[in-house]
Amino acid sequence: MNPEALSAALLAVIAPLAEARRPGVAEGLTAADFPVERPKNRDHGDWASNAALKLSKQIGVNTREFAAEVATALAATEGIASVEVAGPGFINIRLDAAAAGALARTIVEAGTSFGTNRSQDGNTINLEFVSANPTGPMHIGHTRWAALGDAIARLLLASGATLVREFYINDAGAQMDRFGRSVLAAIAGEPTPEDGYPGAYIDDLAARVKAAEPGILDLPESERLDIALGRGYEFQMGDLKASLEAFNVHFDVFFSERLLHAPGPDGAPSLVDQAVDRLRAQGHVFDDQGAVWVRTTDFGDDKDRVIRRSNGEYTYFAADAAYYLNKGDRGFAHKIYLLGADHHGYVHRLKALAGAAGDDPDKDIEVLIGQLVSVNGARLSKRAGNIIELDDLREWLGTDALRYSLARYPADSPLTLDPEILKKRTNDNPVFYVQYAHARTHNVARNAADSGVTRDAFAPELLDHESESALLVALQEFPRLVAFAAELREPHRVARYLEELASLYHRWYDSCRVTPLGDEEVTDLHRTRLWLNDATGQVLRNGLDLLGVSAPERM
């Protein structure tokens, strides 16, 4: 008896009662119109519904009296132990032990698929995040966007979306020239150019380029620069990808900005050229004082945007436009951008761009802004000098602690992490607390095997202890929680759920034994509790995986 089944049971009971009082009122109602929620106070039952309050006004009856009729009829439903009316007409539902306990077997048999849902079916999404410049290492801000973006992707995929994780490589423009000149200067043993990139990482790249191209300094100046830039870029992108993989963040596509500016086949216009023509065809492009503009104010932007300057050069907005249109051309109806705290100005600009392209700015594009993060005691990178590097943070705090902590808070909240807590192996450390609960489920299973407790019997009606009822209700909530977190793009809801589940499991562990004491005989209660233990471990494991965090079997 899961929430969906309860909603269906409410519909089956309420529809005829309402129809009898006001014909036609129940027409078009579905089970989705009668969601159930977990009561804040467990003494009020396993699930609660405000269905009677929603319909009583429409049919002109006393709410509490109508709720009482609904409760009486609902109580006859198989799997429901009791139904009570509370307050002005809330319906509190308590499941019988067998109906509630059956979930343990369902979870174990579902395995890694438990929690997956179809709430995002039909959504084709391009999720762009991190998108660090390929001119240096990734910093602490990129670390947060990596953890959040990857967790959002996992949630959406678990909810049935068709999704691609995409990294936009900003590898065109003056910054790449500065990068190439910086690497070449280091190869030649010369000072860093005045507008160049300082830092020991440039020296490291220079040494690698020189080892790969030992004759580089014998070449003409222009060839030297091309090789220094090309090889340095290649090595730096390799380092970025390796850092992300080590952080358990995977991308399906690395999209180069250069592709937007490159001529098409047989001399066809570039994607940027095409973008101007396409936006003009939509009626939102105009010319003024030799420049080409997009009338983005028609879609809520604070000013119109220049897409091509009077000297013929394209602006960054032109690349943004070409990239947005390219995503649509590749079949992505919905585009999500996860940007840093310094990109607030991009929200209206990108939404206006979607409108100018003929899309719905409120439906086809989302721009999520992540706030700043700091770590107490973190040191600036020895290689880069002026940033805190992802690799340094990962080596210092560990991938699991870092990813879990970054996903544990909403993206739009500033965050300061405390390494003293994250390095503790105590319940004060949230990731340790959840991982320890998972490891404990495996320890219980190992002890059970040593004691001869197996899962060859299952009697869910025996799971009637108060702590078992609370644990089962929480386990039942997991699929809905995943769907809700995916819809809101909020991985922190998964982390907070896991902490609550771990707490309920620890309480159950203290109250209910899976293995018999001493010479006690193994009973079906022990065997059934093993199912519940293993089900909890599975949900903890599935939840941690959604956050990109490991689930150790021993700690």
C-alpha cells in the first residue's frame, strides 16, 4: 500500500460520495487530485489527506461530516488498519502491519531501481554546468557547481528524463591568445607577459609542451605560438577532465566554442553567422549605427543587446545565441544552465534570447545561479597562486565528504564548510552519519548470515514495532522524494532525507534484533527483519548514489 495506491483508494471512495450530492462534480477527478502526506506527528498515523476539505465546499456539505463518511468507507479498504478524522476535516490513515511491511520485500527485489520514477518522462534536457575556462585549474566555485550539477543530472535521469550533461569550453577569443603566449614565455624562460597567466601550473604545462615538442623554439614565432597554445590547451583540458572524473563527475559532451565560429562545410556560414540570420527572421534583429542588435527588451531584458559591433566583430552574446540555437537543433527542448554567483546578469539575457529564438522563456530555459562557497582554513593553490583548487580540496577533505556537503544545501545559499566536522568520524559529520548507517546494514546482514538468519521467509505482518512502522513510512517516501527533488532541481532534499532515514534506522537497530540472542531459535520475525534491514541499506545506497557519494560496506 504505497501513496499512489492510497490516492487511488481515496478517489474510489470520494468520487461516488461527492457525485451523490452534486452530480457532475467528480467528473475529471483523478488520483493525483488526492495526494497523501506524512503527518508531522507520527501519533496521527502513517498518512494524511485534506481531500474532504478540498471537496466539501464544492458539494455544499459540512466538512467534518463529509470527512467522517469518507473515513468510514476508506477504512474498509484492504491494507488499511484505521482511519480517523482530525481538526476541521483532515483524514489520518494508519496502515496495517502486513500492508506496510510488504514494502521491505518490494525494495529488496527492486534493488537499484527503487526510487526511480517516470515524473520527467518526455522531457529532453540539456544540462550545462561547470564550463570552466580552459586556461587554468578549476577552483572552489567550480567544485560546488560540479557537485550540484551532477546530482541534479542524476535526479532527472532517475525520474525518466532524457538528459545530456554538457561542459561548454570557452576556448575562443583573447583569453586563449593570452594563455598561449603565457605558455610560450615559460617554455622560452621569459617572464610572464603583462596580461598573461601567472602560476606554477603554466610552468608545468610549458614543461609538458616542451617534452612533447622538443624543437618548438627552433620554429618561426607564429608556429611556436600555435603549438604552445594548441598543446597547452590539450594538456590543460586533459587535466580538467581528470579532475572531474576524480570527483566522480561525468560529462556526456564537451562543447567547444570554436565550433560556433568555424565556417560550415563548403564555405557555409558559421553557426554564429546563422544565429544572426535566424534571429532576424524571427523579427527581433535591427540595425543601428552600423551595429546589429537583438531587441531583447521585448522579453524582459533590461536593455537591447549588440550581437555584432559596427567593426564587424561578434560579441559574447552572439556566441550565446548560436550556442542556445544549437542546443535546440540537437533536439533539446529544455535547456538548464547552472551558473556561478557572478552571472546574475545572464538570467534575463538568456531568457530574452530564448524568447527571441521563438521559444517560451518560462518553459524552455532555466538559469540556476549557485552562490559562493568557502572552506575554513583552505589554502590558496600552490600552483595557481590565487585560487583554491578542486584537486586540493578533494585530496584534503575527500570526494565523499566534499560532494555530500556541497549537495546538502540549496544552490542559492552562500555556504561555508567546516573541515573539522567533515573530517570527523562521528555523528556530527552528516556524511559519516549516513554512510555509517549503510555500513551498519551490511554488518547486520553479515552477523545474520553467521547466525543462520536468511531471507527464505517473509511475514510482513510481524513488523509491528513502532520503530518499524516509522522506518517503513520513511522508506515508502523515497520515490516521491526523488521525483520532487528532480522537479525542483534540489539535491539537498535527498541529503536531508537520508539523514532522517539513517536516524530512524539507528533507532530501529537499538530496538529490534535481526539475530537471535544466545541460544534463541531463529524465527520468521528475524528473517522478516532481515528483509527490512536490507531494504533500508538499499535505499541508503540508492540515495547516496544520486549524490555521487559512495556507500561503504565497512567503516
